[in-house]
Amino acid sequence: MRLLKTEAIVLKNNSIGETDKMATLFTKNYGKLRAVAKGARRSKSRFVNAIRPFMVANYVIFEGQNYYYIDQWELIESHKNIEKDLVKFSVASYISETVNKILEENQKSEKLYQFLKHSFKAVDELQIDPLIFIASYNLKLVSLLGYMPQLDNCIVCGKREDLKYFSNSCGGVVCTICKNKCFDARPLHEVALKAIKYFFKGDYEKLQNIKVSGVIKEEVDKIITAYMKEHLEIELKSKDFIDKLQNM
Ligand SMILES: [Zn+2]
């Protein structure tokens, strides 16, 4: 029997049977794994609060024949504001979903782990427009994974001006002359490009007070969502999610 000791972030949990729960954990030392919390559905269980979504904790996990089981846990960060606020909760769910889809079982990434931890902390503590937060998170994520689009120069000729189109297949901005060389080049508003650059480079803290029009937010979201679909090959619920938030 192997004992694993590690800090971890709870990506999600599911009920299994009458009394137990299964947590999907992103562990710092062993990557993504799923672990059973025995009796976690019982209110008096010592595991009742052990695997709440988005919390960070130190865990002792043992490896059984078929499953991992949580043996001990000690809370590091519960992210109380996320639990209390529906918008924050939706943003955190989106973040969790992307990471869960990107990571394979047992895949380890210290960089992604720290980024996730930092992002949850920002959702919990800062007041940021949810759509802006998600755009910024998505851009930081694709960059961390090595798929950052080219935003400063035409991807075909390298020119720095007249960057009025964006192409997923070419991987960034394209000038008017080169646009026919990228079959899926689509117009990109100058302000949207500026916003994308700012969301990418700016720390979450800096996004608290900026104002961006709904039209630009929508365009930025469309560009980034399509880009992520093409390069990360994951289907994300970003658009449904945005519609839902706008109707709240
Ligand atoms: Zn060009």
C-alpha cells in the first residue's frame, strides 16, 4: 500500500453510493487523480468538508487495489467568497472545467498547479467582471501551455501595423495584405486587439477597475473561445456560460 502526501486543489466531487464521495484532485506532487472520501455524504463524517470544490488542502491519500482513498486532510484555503457568490462560483467552475479537461490522469504540472491556485485566489478575493476575468485566464492558460497567439506582428510577413485580422489556423494577427494567406482570417477590431493584449499581460489585480464595452467583450470572447477550440482541442462551455451570466 502506497501512501501519498501532497497539497492538492479540488477540481470537483461526485457522490458515489449512499455515503461516499469521489473527488477529482489536482495534486501538486502526483498530478490529477481521483480519490474516494469514505462517508463524506454523512453530516458527522470527518470527511464532510474534506473535498469541497476549489478548496486547497494537504492530503494523505492511500492507494487501494482499485481506488485512491483520502486518509487525512488539513485545510489550507477554503475560498469562502467563491462559495457565497454565484458569479464567482460560475467563474471558478469554468476554470476548474478547463483544467480538468486539459489534464490527463496522473499528469503532473507544477506550473499549471501554481497558476490554478493563483487564479482561484484571484476569483475569491478580487472584484473583476467575470467575462474579463475569463478572457484573461484563458489567455494566460494558452500561453502557459505554449499556444499563445502572435499579437504584435503579422504572423505571415512580420509587419507591426495594419493588423486588422485574426486567424486561428495561422495562429495570430494578420495584416490586410496577408489575410488571404490564412483561410480563416476574420476581422478583428483594433480595440478588441488592445483588450486582448491587456488581458493577457495584466495581472488579475489590474483588471478590477477597467471598463470594456459589451460588444468588445463579446468579440474578445469569440476570438479566444474559437482559438482554444482549435489549439487545445477542447470544447468549452464559455458561450453558454456568458449568456447565463448576462441574464443573471
Ligand atoms: Zn502581413
